[in-house]
Amino acid sequence: MGSRHEGFSAEERAAMKDHAQELKKAARRASQEDKAAEALRDVLAKIAEMPQEDRAPAERVHAVVTSAAPALAPRLWYGMPAYALEGKVVCFFQSAEKFKSRYAMLGFSDQAQLDEGPMWPAYFALAQVTAEVEERIAELVKRAVG
């Protein structure tokens, strides 16, 4: 019991700051159409500024998600690309570089309809985004939306 909780990591604090800025920016937007267009621009800009190791899979995930589930609206969520249905995030991309993890991740929130019995995966490591992986992402996203 000698360990002491130090609170949030620097990466977690940065993600929370990003999320607060996203909420403020969204509140200032005018129309729903403007909000959607600006949210998409924000997502594409965030992907463009990622290092190549994260940018390539983020671009592929974005293309697959928007194609497989056009009802999902791109937006930023804790500073990362996310895709929401009726304002609630269903899935998101998590940069390996930003969170100092081994792989980029594709995550699903509790809004995703992926429940399978008493336990199921909610995060998927993206070591490589191949055609087979893209098919799996499309399948998961379609199921998540319902």
C-alpha cells in the first residue's frame, strides 16, 4: 500500500483542457449546419497536425467511419477525432503519440451497440490499417450505430 495516487497525468490534463475548449467553441457556433461544417474542419485539421505514424491510420479510420456510417457526425472529443450520433460520441480515434501509448487506438463509448454478453472489447489497437482491418472497422462501426 506504499503507492500514492498522484492525480491525472499530463496527457490526461491536456486532453481535458482540449475538451473544455471544444465545448466553448461549439457553444459559440451559429447554426447547426455551421456547427457540422466547422466540426468536420476541426477533425481534419487535428488529423493533419498529427505525426505521420498517427496521421495515416487516423485518415483511414476517418474515411472508413464516415463511409460506413454517414449518420455519425465528426467532431473533436478530448482533442481527438470522434464520431457522434445525435450529439453522443459512439467511436473515436486515440493518437499513440498524444497519450504516449504503444499503438493508436479505435475506441467505442458506452453509446456503441457492441454489447456481447457480460464482456466485450471497447478499444482496438491499430498496429496497421490494412484492407482487412478497414473491413473490420466498418463492420464494428455499423454494429455500433445499430
